[in-house]
Amino acid sequence: MKSPNGPKAPALVQLMQWIADPFAFMNNCLERYGDCFTARVASNFRPMVFVSNPQAIQQILTGDTKQFEAPGDVNGLFRPLLGEHGLILISGDRHRRQRQLIMPPFHGERMKAYGEIISDLTEQVMSEWKMGEPFSIRHSMQAISLRVILRAVFGLNEGDRYQQMEELITSVLDVTGSPLSASMLFFPILQQDLGAWSPWGRFLRQKQQIDSLIYAEIQERREQGDTNRTDILSLLMAARDEAGAALTDVELHDELMTLLTAGHETTATAITWALYWIHKQPEVRAQLLQELDSQGEQPDNNAIFRLPYLNAVCSETLRIYPVAMLTFPRVVRSPLQMVGYDLEPGTVLVGSIYLTHQREDVYPQPKQFKPERFLERQFSPYEYIPFGGGSRRCIGMAFALFEMKVVLAKILSNFELALADNRPVKAVRRGLVSAPTNVRLVVSGKRQKTAKSLATQAL
Ligand code: HEM
């Protein structure tokens, strides 16, 4: 009987290391215990097997409704922010039905209809940049991605309620942004309301304000009874289960909160990283501009979505420092063998997206940003897993990639930008996901297309 080994330090020490520097923690464990190790980093100190072996990842992600399950209740860390009833926290048939309901607007033609909106919102944010003044790229990208998701979810991006929601959501996610304040999510004992100035008190008050705005919007929609709207809230309100029952207000609220949270920070972080790498490596920027310029003055968003080098840049960005470091947990249903280990029912496993993407045997020189690797070979869905897989695969995958590409194309085609300084940028914990330390860019000019690219178009 062989189960994956792991660090012997007390669980509390392991959890604190995991909160403070998740990348160092995973690298150290990999080095000592190999690509399947058991660590105690859950808030209930339950052992969790970290997996970064593609064969094992395949077994987990293809078996997560048979040999494994992907229950929502193991995602309790998200509960204070998202409530009980959103996609991330629910399980089984209910989870499957809810996914089927929410997926279509984030795919195909309905997704592509957002192209224009994404472009316009990018222009709105770019118009605030001032020549020669360094600015935080995360801040700008978050403004874009939050406005985009608010539009998709509620179909609105104007008015007082929208404005307040934008400010409050940004601020509530900033409360849990640093590793220190992220500890509040991992240690329920720190979740004490000691007044408006205490970190948890502030979190709760801001969260309550967001909740009231969402409930007010739901109430207004019920009163209006408009059946022609195509936003996600309208879709959810029209849905009925087999017994003919509609979602309750609390269920609607939790689902909206899930989409707003999962759908904007992640994408904003990914675009921030992409802009960092593009400006860190001039040859990447040059090649990207050549590809973008070949599309003419007014490139079509569908064509942008299919550009090979832009796709490779986005893929490599999500490989090198994946925003989500782990998949959601899976739980073993009945005794099984996995790459030489015996796993008991009840064992909790997570795919380490970061360690999988850092495998030297799959990605030679894994610390280097090399988009070409995605042009030279295809990686299997168990070697490359920025959006997880199986029954909980990210429902926003296509949407996030589309948004990344449209925003990047818009910015790069319009502005000459440069990194504002040479300070090293590191990947760090940001709440329950990861992000770069502050990346600042500076606008050095409006972009003129090169004579060469204009000549290519003329041919
Ligand atoms: C670059 C951006 C994004 C990344 C890297 C990302 C990554 C992930 C990952 C790794 C998972 C877990 C998958 C698993 O356990 O197998 C996930 C789940 C999820 N994502 Fe994303 N995501 C991104 C953008 C989005 C967007 C734009 C939305 C909303 C439109 C979204 C909504 C969700 C939801 C609701 C789940 C839970 C699915 C479920 O429980 O069935 N994500 N995402």
C-alpha cells in the first residue's frame, strides 16, 4: 500500500507557507517528493494530494464523474464571498444542469457579439492614459474586465447601480488581495467582525452593499418582466427545473456573484501578465505587431481570435504563471491506483496547474517565456490545463481567451508602451489565485503602422 509522501511539518506551518508563497511551497515539495505529494494546506488541515503528472491528471479529469467526484462543498473557502448556491459550491445533477444553463452565452456567436463591447470598453479605459505618466496595468485591465462581465451578466454598463457595483467589487477583492489578508479566508477564526475598520468587518460591510445592489436589480427585473433581454440574469430568471420551479433570489444572487468574481480578476490578471511579457521581450512585441498589422486598419474580432502568434502569446502567458494555480479538488470514490500509488476513498486531490506547466520534459526551459513552443507542437489537455478540465472545466475559457485577444490587439495596435521601470516582477498570491506584483507601463506615443506592414497590406 503506497500513498503519496509529503512534508512532515505541522499542518499549521504548511498552511502558512502555502499562503505566504504558494509557488515556493509547490517547487520545494516537487523537488523532495516528486510529482504526486500530500500536503496539509486546507483550512481544515485535511491532507490533499497535489498532482502534476500528466498521466495522473488525465485519470483525474477524465474520471471525475466515475472514479472521482468533484463536490462543491470542498470549495468552502469561496463561501464567504460567493454564498452557497453558485456553480462553484454546488454538486451533482444540480451542478450539471446549472452549467448547461450558463455556458451558452459564453460561447459561439453569443460570445462573439461581445467583441464590439470589449473593444469599446478598452478604448474608454485607454483614453484615461496620459503620455509619459506611468500607470498600473492591473488597475486598467480590471476596469475593462469588470465592465465586460457586468455587461454580460446584467446587460448594463451605465447608471448609479452599475457604478457602485464596479467600485465595491474592485474594493472587496482588494481586501483579500495580499497574502496577509488572504489568511482571513483560510482561517475562519480570523473572520471576526470587529467593526468597520477591522479587515473582516470592512469585507462584510462591502459585501452587504454589493448584495443589496444585486437584490435590488433582481427585484427591478421581476417588476419589469421584460422577456426580450438576453443577459445572463434574464436567462437565469427564466429557467425552470423539472418540477417547474424557478431559481430563488438567493440562488440567483450567488450565481451572479460567482460569475462576476470568477470572470473578471482572472482575465484581468492574464492580460496584465501578457502585457508584461510582450514589453519585457521586444522580439515578441515585434512579431505580434507584424501579425496584427497584417490585418489592416479595422481588423475583425473573429480574425483576431484566430491569429496564430497572438494565440501562442496568450497560451504561453497562461502556462508560465497560471492565474489559477490549482484545479478545484476532486475526491476519490472507491479504492484505486494512480501512477503507482494506492488511493483510498475520500482522498482529496488537486491538479497543480503551475507544476504541470513547469515540467521540463514537456516544456523545455520552462522558466522562459517562449510563445513559439505553442506553434511548434500541440500539448495534450492533461499537459496544458490553465482552465482545468472534466466536469468543472472553466465555463469562461473561450470568453476569457476572446477578451484577452481583443483587448491586447486593441492596445498594441494603438499605443507605443514600455515598462515603466526595470523592477523585477514576481508571481505572488492574490486572494485565492495568483498575480504579478505591480506591473507599470508608460505610454510613449500613439502607434504609427510601419512602412513594412503597410506595404504588406498593399500587396
Ligand atoms: C484567464 C481567465 C481564467 C482562468 C485562468 C480560469 C481558470 C479556471 C479554473 C482552473 C477553473 C477550475 C477548473 C477545474 O477544477 O477543473 C475554473 C472554473 C470556473 N471558472 Fe474560470 N477561469 C478564467 C476565466 C473565467 C471567466 C471569464 C469566467 C466567467 C465567465 C469563469 C468562470 C468560472 C466558473 C463559474 C468556474 C467553476 C466551474 C464549475 O464549478 O463547474 N472563469 N476557471
